[in-house]
Amino acid sequence: MADAAQLTAWREALLRARYAGVRTVEYDGKRISYATDAEMATALADLERRIASTEIPRITQVRINSSKGV
């Protein structure tokens, strides 16, 4: 899996292309063409999800302590 910096670079390249009205994106020597803006939006949403998962640690265990106050 790519690190957060690489994912962010991919997202920025995709955003620049989308805002310019271009449906072909080039980064890391690769070229990707999108048929519709909806495909670009889906790719952006996926990148956002992946970036968020690298930045926020997941909670895997919750512990609860209680007492009667005695």
C-alpha cells in the first residue's frame, strides 16, 4: 500500500486534472484516462478514504471499568 504522501500526491494530480477539465492524469510515469467525471469522483473518494485510514489510528479494543462506589 502507498504511504500518505504518495496518496496525497495522487489526489492532487487528480484534482488538478479534474478542475482543468482533463480526463487523463499522469503521475509516476503512468497514464490513466477516465471516461466520465463520475469515475474521477469515485477515484477521488477512494483516495480520500485511503488517506483518512493512514492518518487516523483505528481503535481495536475498548475497556470499560465500573464500580459501585463503595
